[in-house]
Amino acid sequence: MSSAPEHPSETATERFASRRTLNVLWSQNHLMVLGYIRSVVIDFHMADDVLQETAAAVAERFDDYDSSRPFLPWALGIARNKVLVTLRANSRDRCVFDHELVTQLSETYAELETSNNDVQEALSDCVTHLHRRARKLLELRYVRDLPANAIAQATGTTAGAAGMALHRIRKVLRDCVQSKLGTAMQGGD
Amino acid sequence: MATPPIDTRANDDPALLCSAYLDGTLSSEDDFAIFVSWLKSSPNSRKQFAHAAMLHTNLQVVMQHNDMREFFVEDNLADASFRMVDPRNIRMMLDEAAEAAAKESKKAAREAAAIAAAAAAEAERLQAEEQRNARPRRPPPIEIPRPLAYLAVTAIAASLFFAVSSWKERSSYQTQQAAVGPAKIEPVAAPPSIATVGKSIDAVWSNAKGAIGMGARLMPGPVRLDDGMAEIALDGGARVILEGPVSLDLLSSGRVRLTQGRMVAQVPEEAIGFTVSAGGASIVDLGTEFGIDMQREGDFGVHVLDGEVALKLKERAEPLLAGSARAVDASGLVSREIEADRHTFIRRVPASSYELAILKSRPTAFWRLNEFSNETSVKSLGSLELSSPAGAGAHTGAESRRSEADNRALELLAKHDGINVGYHPGLALANGFTIEAWVVTPPTLELPSPKRIISSFSESPDSGFALGVAGHAFAGSNDFPSMTLLFTFYGVYDCLAKVGLRPNNMYHVAAVVDDQGKPSLFIDGELVPAAVRGLEWPGYRPVPEIVSSDMQGLISRGPLFIGRNPPSQTGIYPPESWIGQIDEVAVFDKALSEEDIQSHYQAGLR
């Protein structure tokens, strides 16, 4: 019962191909965009909301994207605007970056190398090598999304000590990833 | 956040400042100001910060992925005694995620690299010192973390674009799920294929490059079947049976996301944990078969056909056993019990276009009559899955004249006992039903009496219906051809068509009785002119548009037979046995439209 393709379905095919391109570009870059957003919007859930809005805007405006230019800076530009809107709406928070810094950071992220999937695989492996207590802390911070004093309460310590412990665990993980990938992940420490 | 300021040494160490900022412990305005001025001071400091923040972001993805994996069978677990999630304790297990994570960590710690262990031990020593002062408490009950409530997070976050048109309608709460990031970490540059296309029938794929054939390998990504049916075997072991139109995203060898349409998932034991996400919820298979039907964007119904599943909503999970069904709204928040209807779904890819066409119309009973010649009973598909004995003289396994490969038919020669289907309330029909079949007509042109294809004639009271053929001898009038289609309600009326049938020829025939009781006859998919004769009337008249009460058929309480009338107690009506072939007999408990009959006929020609 299949009929010969008519004009409307050809347009659908083109749209489908364009969407596939968008899918590929987005899946290659979305974590960098998320990383940028999270570095400015600390709260995980608010950051996720901003990512959603960014993703929607990227999809809507994809026809305007000049494919001869790199995708990440373009997407980060959209993300930056969404971030600024969110920060303005939550301007009661004292500890947020100003407009200039938000813009500067979007440029910083645009220049980061995008081989992020290798990093994730290495990181996943490194996490499995951690001691039980360390993994527990990471779980409380990153899965249960607890604030510092809740983590402190859960582990019977202080917020400061918990923060320091997380810092050291991340340092260990960074060194581990670095040794696995052999890349110079400049990150201080 | 009123936390004590961190150690003043932090002022000297930008890395610590980054960490504290990312953990949200940098609340003192002075510390924050120092941090900001460091960031603004040079692009290098921003680069350093960005690296730290990327680690932080990656870490969240990795931790959540690791956490989710613990609830399912690991694909690469060596031992066969995999951990199964007991559906009765799902909530408890989610609440005790800490214990499960600890067990897994203990095992991993034994293989820990020396450097990592030493550094982590230092962190632990610091905590241990503090623990000596305060006894560690079990964490207070924590609400199920949001990420765990929808475990089938997209492996390719890009799949969120497939529903991009409906974004604006969704609440932000629900859209967060896609932002958690890839659950399965794979290099996107060359995604490995994860599934194989199996059988298909009349499949029309939305794929610019053309048809996807059997054995084709599929990569993660969207799949859309516009028409027909197809089976996809995922590498993890699960099979999905797709009924077009349907669209879904293949996420990994053990996860798919349904975005629209109807599918059945069949999951053998080795693929337990297979997950379908739909809207804001997901269904985790625990060794079963289940069907999921999504017609409006995001709202879906899930029917457990066999075994059990865990239905994971946004904020809780519930186990579902075979025979139960739920309707879930698009946000994944609300689920309500609905009547389970296993016949909503076609559970295997039909073998022929005709079978697909009939099954899509949801027959009450559909006898393919494809049995081999040594088989002594015939089986029906559809709402009624019956097994009925083939009587003496009713030969299965005859070569069918239709072009479909491996198709067989019922051959009826001389005197025979037909097939006794028996009595079923679902087949006791009077209004709003349809009968369809493929037949080879009797070899003689002059029919002294009718020949019945299917009949439920019964006496005391005279009741039941029959579809068959008859000729002008029966009609007593040369207005009718020597052989034509006849539909009878016993004791009420005969409806005789006016288009002739040739002997020993194959035809598609159908009779539709609408909800008011008006009969329509079809030959080879076309509505044919017909006339009716009742008990009271002197002859044949055209079928009236409005059917009067004296044309209402009575429901038979006796058995249904294929190939002849049921035996008469008093001998008042003869067997009127069919001579020729009968194939693909279908009975529907609704009146199909002319378009339906035509499209069924067309499907049978392929």
C-alpha cells in the first residue's frame, strides 16, 4: 500500500537529514555546553533547566547555523544568553558571576578540546578504583545532590572537612584520568 | 548557605577556590571576590577553572551512570547468578541505594590502584579523625533522587530533539531527564551497531536511503516505521515487535525510548533489565513480554502480557504482573489501572501481507488454515485463540492458489464433517459484525442447493447465520446468476448477490452486517448489488436502507462450523457442505468499512 513519494515527504526527508546532523553535533558537544552552564549556575537542577532551554533554542535556530563555522562556540553563545537570563531572574544570590565573566567563560569553553568521551570513559574506570568511603562521598554529592552540610551530617563530619575530602578525591581522579589518557589536563594542583 | 568559611589557606590556592565554588561552599563574600578576581585576571585561570568544572560535570554523569547500572544486570557480568530486582521490593531497594553501592565499592576496592588507594586513604584518615568525636549516623530517609526515577536516560542526548516540537508544552520538571547526560558512555564518532532487523512485512521505513532489509544492523538513534510490521533484535537479547506507524530511539543494546506508536517487547532471561522509556516514565523488564501503546505524545498504556515488569514513574516505582495494565500520562507522574487487553497488540510479525491486514483490524477469530496435511486440528488467531478438530473429509495442507509462499488451505471434496469450532459467545453475533474468507468455488455451475463456507445455523429457535454461495435454482428466479454469494440469517432472511461467480475459481468474499442489521456483500473487495428475501415476503427485494425489525437475525446458541452447516437435530436443514477450498477465514465483532474490505483484498493479492 506504499505510494510514490510526494513533495511533502521529500521535505520531511530533508528535515530528517538536517535533524540527524543536529543530533550528531549536539551529542558531540552537549556536555561541554552543560559544563559551561554548570560552572556559572551551580545548582544542578537549575543548570539542567538552562540546558533544556538551550537545547530547544539550538534546535529552533539550527537553520540559521552556518555549518562552515564550528558548532560549539555557536551553541555556547546561545547558552550564554540563557544563563544570563537565569542569573538575572535569580539576582538575589550574591555569589554569582557578572555579565563580563559569564561572557569570558563562554569563550574559554569554546576553546576546550572536545574529546570529552575519552575523558568520561577514563573517569568511569578511575572511579571504580576508588576506596569505598570516597565513592560514598561522590555518590552523596553527585547522585543524591546533597549540599555540603547534609553530606557532613551523613558522614559524621563537618562541611569543611567534607568539602576538602571532595577536593582531594577530585584531584586523585584528575591525576588518574591524566595518566590514562596521557593528555595535559591543565587544572592546577 | 550558612556554612563556616573554608580554611584560610584557600585564599592562596585557586584550585581549592574552584572546588569550593563548585561544591557551593564558597559563601563568604570575601572569598568569592577573591575567586572572581582570580578568574578575571587571565585566560589561563579561566581555563584552569573550566577544566575543573568539566571534571565536576563529567563526574556527575559517571556517578549517576554507575548508580543506575547497579539495578540491572550488567551486560558483562561473568557469573550467571546475576542480581535480579525483586519487583515487590523496588521501593526499598531504591531507598537503600547506599548499601548496594557500598557492596559494589568493596569489590572494586580490592582491585584498587596503589596511588589512588593511598591518596583516598589520606582523605579517609581525615574523616576518621573527625568521626572519633561524633558517632556516624545513618543518613535520614532521602527521597528517591530524581535521576533514579527515570532510569532510561538517553544514551545520545540528541534524542531529545525528536520531540522538540512538543518541548514548549512540557514542564521543566520533566524535561530535566534528558540533561543528565549519556547513560552509556560510547565514543560518538563511530557508534557501534546495537541491533539487527529481523522479519518484517510490508514495512515502510522512514529512511531516505530506502528499505532496511532483514539482517541489517542498526546503530543507536531514531527508528521510524511508517507502515507494516517489523521485528528488531537488540544485541542485549530483547526483541521488539513494531507495528507501524511507530517511532522509537534505540539508545543502547538494552534500552529504547518509545516516542509514538505501538510495540511489544519480548525479553528472554539473559536480557532482564531491558528498559523502555516513554514520556516521563520507564518500564524495566524483569523477564517477560509487555506491550506499550503510545498514541498521544507521551501518554501511553502498558500491558503486561507475560511475567512481570517494574514501571518506574517520576517519583515512585510499581511492580506489574502479567495480566495487568496501566495508563501513564506524559509527565510520568500519574498512572492509573486500566483493563488489560492482550489483543491490543500483535505479538509477532505476521507471515503475510494478508495476515497483517486482517490482524490490524483486530479480528475476533482468524483461521489462517495454514496447517500441514497431517495436522488434525486448526487454530485461530485474534481475540479467541481456539483449537478446533478437523472433521473427517476436511483436508488441511492443500496447496493454496494464492501467491503467498508456504500458504496452505482447507480442501473439501465430497461428503465431509467440516470443522466444528464449537460455541463461543464472541462468535454469537447478530449485528455489527463481518465475515471474510478466501475460497475456491465448487466445480459445478448448477447448484441444486446452497453451499456454506461458515455457518452457525441452529433450531428451536431458528437462529444463526451462514455465508456461502447459491444460484438461481435456490432463488427460483433467473434474475440471479447460476452461482453467487449468499448470506443467510436462518429463519429470517436470505441475502443473495447479483454478481456471478465462476466455478472452481478463487475469490475473496465478505459479508458485513452493520449495527442496524443491514447486510452488505463483497466479492473481490467490491460491494456488490444484492437482494433479500424474508419469510413473509413473496420474493426478492433490494436490500433496504433502513432495516426493519423483521430483518433482525437471532443469535445462535449452537456451535459454529467451517465448511458446512452444523448438524441439524431434526434434519430440517441439510449440511450444504462446501466443495472446493476455504482459506483465511476471519470473523470480526464489528462492521468493517468498504475501505477495510478493499484494503484486505488488496493485501491478499501481494
